[in-house]
Amino acid sequence: LAQAFRFGPGFACIYSSPSCQGAMRLLLACFASASACTIFAAGRGATKDGSVIVSHSDDGDPSNDARIVYVPAADYAPNATRNIYYTAESFPRYVGDERGPDYKPTEATGPASKPIGSIPQVAHTFGYQDSTYGVINEHNVAVAESTCSAVFMTCAATLTHGCEKGRKVGAALMSIDTLSELAMERSKTAREAVELMGSFAEKYGFYGPGGFEGGGESLMVADPTEVWVFNILADSTGTGAIWAAKRVPDDHVTVGANMFTIREVNTTDTANCLASKNVYDVAEKQGWWKKGEVLDFTRTYSDGEYAHQYYSGRRMWRGFQMAAPSVKLSDTYDDLRYNRTWPWSVKPDQPVTHHDFMRWHRDYYVGTQYDMTKGVAAGPFGSPDRYSAYSEKIKGSFERSIALYRTNMVYVQHLREATKDLPKELAGVAWMGPGAAHYAPFIPLPSGVNRSIDVLKIAMPKHFSTKSLNWAVRKVMDLAQIRFDKMHPLVEKAQLALEAEGDALMEFAAYEYKGDKTALTVSVNEFADKALRMWQDLADEMVFAYSDNSDIIHGGSLGYSDAWLKAAGFENGPPPPPEEKQCPPLCPGDVLV
């Protein structure tokens, strides 16, 4: 249906009408893949510099909205309302005048989005960087997201698709996208953000992405002093929410990958655990929990892994293994929902840095038995990327690594406490990777930046742009498939060089900063422009250096590996030409000269 609607006869002239554009956005949102993301968190006692670090990979599909947009702070009159919109993660996720100039309607976005409801507005909202979810606000509160399965789900208010059995029209106002943005607008601490999101979801109702991914969500919610894991789903009525939040121990690291992770819910320990008022009652009413027992949130409210077994768990195992290789954990299990396979968090073997988080997001199991660069599926040149199979006849699954080709955006939020030598505007830095982490550079985006960065705000999925860093990264990724084993080292070299320059820029900016946010923004924008030029040059270098499967610089054809030739049946191909032993030339009495 979506394909027919998008590309059917007469589509171009029909789509020019505003009413059709609005309908199209809604339709595409129904078919767009919601995120299937990996998130990490580290408390301040687990990091080398005493910071809190969280991270998120926005693993969607090519139709998702990969823009990074600055939403400015704003003041409102008494009795003002804040509109709530259906959160289509496809492009454009929102269109209107309420969130700054870069969300205003254009020819590319079509007309303004229509609200599905509203809530009372506050007198003042904070400025923040926005993606599919809120990223970081001016008070260095940050959020990282991962979609999860859940036993309950519902549809958004006014919508009639994706509803649970027995419901014709949705009632829930709050998605995780909206909750994260409200947290950015109104919170100065991570705990405030958790409490705000939980209360709004309970009051106004929560809806998840639906489809095969389910109706739940998980967030890492952080500030410079602490980080919380927040798990949420719709309640059984479709008009409220069930949620729990657990504080990550200061000296620990934790990971999430498309599944709830919170186990024990102990609401008497309010310093480390928060939850919805109904978290016990619903479980008891359903017969899933009895008074006097410990409530296991994941066992009770998760619906397990989706896609395939190990889709979530293998990434979680790998995350813990990279953070604490001395902690020997099993990489197999029966059912992750019911089997408590690993600890909820681990103390890292060595204090970690934001560069470790970048490395984790670029992982595809190298050095393990699941190494994605090995085997026939990796192709002749060891690519770790596994595209969706979409086969009606062949059933099976590829391994799912943390690094993923269909990632729209990765970010690592590095949150430090402000000091006289480190102003708040530079103490929180969201390192933005506009694309798949193993192909993208991470660009430092301090919370003091006060407008959208040019090369990050341009990422229209149906319009290639030479002004978009997201498109430059996607071009590098596609080119790398030609000869991954030779080309990807060029990408890695460029990543390390640019990210080292980013560190130097942040150090210099902190030393020079005198409260001028505009000057800070200009310097970050110039650095991002440089990254765009560098990645465009990198694409050219890759094509030149290994054109026609040859090493152009050093000379010689590169051929194939013996292992791949054997696996591909090269030995069973056409045989050598026959020896010419007949007449002619070997005739009786002939003398060969």
C-alpha cells in the first residue's frame, strides 16, 4: 500500500496538494521502521574524568528523520498550552512554528503538523538539541533511547491504526519522543526528567511504536552527577502508563538493546528506584505477581526479544564484555525475559571515556566467534553489514551487532560538572555521529551552542545533498562495500584524526570561552563544515585508491582471498582449456619447426 501510494501513477501532481502531503506523512509514519537501538550508560565513578556518559544509536530505516535541530528557549504567557503531536519518526517528524526556525514549513517538509492534543505550558522552556528524541538541553540533561517489546500497547490519541483489540480510536497523548522533548524543555536534573516523564505518561497516556517491535521503551536519562534507566509501557486500559526507573551505581556501566532490563522494583528505596503508582496493582490484577514477592519488571512487563533470539541479548553481552572483559559472562541463554543471564550493571575493568563509547558503537564482534567480517555472509571482502533479507522462501536470521548500517544517528553525551575552568555551556557535549557509527565521525556539540549546525540539520531522506554530513557518511558507507577490508581502514584513520581534533577544539573553547554562545556556535559550525569536506574527500580517496579492485597507489590487482574462493565454488568453475594434442598440430610424420 505504501509503495503504491508513494509511486503510483499521477503521484507527483497529487502530492503537491497540502492535504495530500499531510496524509502522506501519516501513512509513511505507519510503515516506517521504528528504532531498534543500542544504549549505554556509565556513572561518574566509572569514567576516567568523573563525568557521566550515556549514548544512543538511532537505528531506523532510510525514511527516518536524521536531522539535528536546535530548539531555542522560550517564554510563555499565563494559561498558554503546549501542543502535542503524533510523533512520526519518518521525515518530517514535526513541522511548525513552535520549536524555532528550523522546523518551519518548507517546500520539502510540506504544511504544519496537526496536534492530537495539548497540555498546560510552563512559563519558560529550556533550549535543547533535538533529534528523533531530545538529545541534550542547556542544563546538561541528556537522554538515550531504545525501543522495547511490552505486554501492553496502544495507539496514539485520535488515531485508528495500531490500536489494541477492542479499541477503535486511541486516547494516549505521550510517545517516548514527546516525553523526551518535554524533559528537555522542563528539567534541570535527570531525576526531575524521570519524574516528569513518568507523571505525564500516567496522566495523559503512553503509546509506543507498535508493530513487531512492541509498545515499550527504555531510556538512559543523565545529568553530570547521575544516570537513571527508565522503562515504560502503556497500561492495560490504553489511557495511562506503567513505568519504573533505576539509578545506575556511580561506579558501574550498563547497556540496553531493545528490551527492558530493570529487574527488582523496590519503591521503598526512593534514592535508587522510582515507579508508577500502578506498577504493583496491574501485575497483581493480571495474576503475574503476589504481595510479598519481589516484582521483576522485565519478567512481568517485557514481551521478550523480537526479530530473533539473541537480537537483544548478544549486544548486551558484548557491551558488558567490552566494558569488563574480566567478568566472564555467557553469550547464550534460553529466554532473556525469564532467565537472569547477567548482572544488571558491571564495574568496568578500567575507567572509561567518551571514546570508549564511540568504539563500542562501532563494534561488530571482531575477535569473537560472532565476528561479522568472517564467513560467506561477509562477502569476498569482509563487510560486517547484513542487509535485511526480505525472503519469502528462505527463513533465518543474521547476527545483530551493535554497529548497524541503517543507523541514522549516533550520539555520545559526555556530561561533566561545571567549574570555574569548565563553564556549563562546555561541560556537556553531545558527540554527534550522523550515520552508522562505523562510517561516521563524531562531531562535538556542546550544550551552549545556540542554533542548529548547518551540516547536521540537513538530512532529507529523499533528497541527496552535498551540504549534508549524513549523506556524506552514507556515501562513504556504500562505497566501502566495494572493498571493505581495504577501504574501511581509511575510514578509521579519518575518524580518529577528526575526533582528536574535536577534543582539542573543546579544550581550547573551554579555555577561551567568555560567555559568548554565538562565537562558540560559529566555531563548532566551522568544525562540522570541515568534517563534511573531509568525508567528501574521503569518498573520493576510497574510489581512487581501490578502483577496479586494484591497489592504484602501490600497483597490482587485489583479487580474492583463498577462503572466499573456496566457499564461492571457484574450484568447481569451468575447467582449464584442453591440451591441444590432436592433428593438427600433432599429425603423423609432421615435423614441428
